[in-house]
Amino acid sequence: MAVKETKGKELYKKIVWRKLVLVISLAVTCALTLLLDISTGPSQLSLFEVFSTIISPNHSDPVTHTIIWTIRLPMALMAIVVGAALGVAGAEMQTILNNPLASPYTLGVSAGAGFGAALAIVLGAGVIPYIGEFVTSINAFIFSLLTCLLIYLIAKAGRMAAETMILAGIAVTLLFHSLLALLEYIASPEALQAIVFWLFGSLTKATLLKVGITSVGLLAVVAFLSTRVWRLTALRLGDEKAKSLGINVEKLRLEVFICVSLLTAVAVCFVGTIGFIGLVGPHIARMCVGEEQRFFLPMSLLGGAVTLSAASVISKLVVPGIYFPIGIITSLIGLPFFLSIILMKRRGYW
């Protein structure tokens, strides 16, 4: 018996070390994609010029300094932070809803943000007046939260059951898509062009201030979720088993839903609608480390960050000299991935 226990402990340690190595490997990959993203662009800058400008900004020439610190670095960092945020949001939505297809995009949060942004563009004013260039972002943020509140109120009638939340998300998505279509119909050609560009998703308006705001939201939510890892792991066993372990399932589901809502709202309000990152990141994590939240949470964060950072690089290479809308790239990557998830679900792999 003692021999079996010893072997079991050794096997568990090996599994834990393997998962740690995978997390560290993905973190290194994330750092490499960040450097590649900063080094890629219409201006042909060498790696030496990029590194020297980042390390010694005061000793670089003005043009290179502007390219790196005003354009490339904010965009590259925003790709990492937003990708990480959407990866975490998608992972925890899938956990609390027990559904591999759940994500901020499929549950309507992005649709609400899109409608809020379109409303600001068409009317030329937001919910909160006198906020200048942030009017579209603030409107998108507020309507993202209103979307989540609407989903919560509908789901509350069903005692926060996973099925009710999914159906509520579908209903809210259809509602905001209809309202968005109405706004697009009455919008001027200039406003319509701005709406379409925002809905495509883009990193071109990223600034270090916006990166900082998004990073604070990400760190706060991840810190909170880290205190719930064991409860979230137990929730994957099913509601009844989680309740038998003394977990208040309804309260946990509500807490996580609020966190995910805030995180998604902060992420999409600055960059527009970026789909499928909340699906791809968690499934990369699930295939590598399984469902244990100690590893699943950081792996989903890194998976989302790497995916969006890689998409950012591709968006600059599709048409040389042009920044392609990143939302289009992520959709092209995500669509086949989405279909593969459906097939895996039908075959019982998830």
C-alpha cells in the first residue's frame, strides 16, 4: 500500500512538473511573439534598432523613437493584454456554463459593445458627456456591462442555471444585432464607415495609457479568480458534486460572471470586436494542461495572448504597408477552430 502511495505521489509530481513546463514554454512563446510583433511593420527596422530604441529611448533618432514608442509598442502590448483578457474571460465562461462554445463573443457581450460604440459614432455623443476622444470607448464599456446585466436578470429567473445563461446570451446577441442593423441603416456614409471599422476590431488606436487601463483590469480579475481556483475546478465536476463539497454554486457563478463581464468590457472598449480569441485560448490550454484551474487559468491567459499577438503579426504581413483589421484575421483563424470544437463535442472529446 505504501509503495502504491509513493508511486502515486511521484506520478502526480511528474504531471505537475509537465504542466509547469508547458506554462513556462507558452510564456516564452508569448515573449517571442511580442518581440516579433514590435519588429514587424512597414518601416524596415532591424532588431538592433528596435532593441536599442526600447532600452535607450533618449538616445534613438526621433523617427525611430516615434515608430517604436508611439505606434508599434502600444499595439504589440495591447495585443498581448487584450488577448490575455479575452482568453481568461472565455476560459471562465466555459467553466461556469459547462460549455466549450461559450465566450464573450458568443454570449453577446461583444454585440452590446458594438451597439454602444455605434450609438456614440452615429449620435456624436455618449452616455457620459464631455469625455472627448474616449466617448466611443466609454459607450462600448457601458453597453457591455448593460448586456451582462440583462443576461444576469434573465438568468436569475432560472436560478443562474448554465442553460438559462446561454439562452439569455443568444437572445441578447440577437437583440443588439438588430439594433445595430437599425443604426447602420440610418447612419451617414461617414458614420457607417466608422462603425464598420470599429466592428472589424483594430489595434491601431492603442496607446500606453489604454494598455495600462486594460492591464489593471486584467490583473485585478486574475487576482480574484486565483482565490477561486479550487472551487472552479470542483464546478467542472457538475453542480451537484460541487454543492456536495460545500460550494455555493449560484454565488460562485455570479461572482465569476461579474468578473468576466468587467474584463471583457475593458478589453473590447478600446479595440473593438475581436472574435474567437475567447474560444481559441482556453482550448489551447485545455489540450495542454486539462481542467485543473491552477494551470488552466494561466495557460488560457497565455494562449489568448499568443494567439492575438500572432494575429497582429499576420495582420501586418497580409498586405505590406497596411495594417489589416485584426478582427478579420482572428475570425479567419477562429472559424475552422470553432467548427473543430463542434465536431470534437459531437464525438465526445470534451
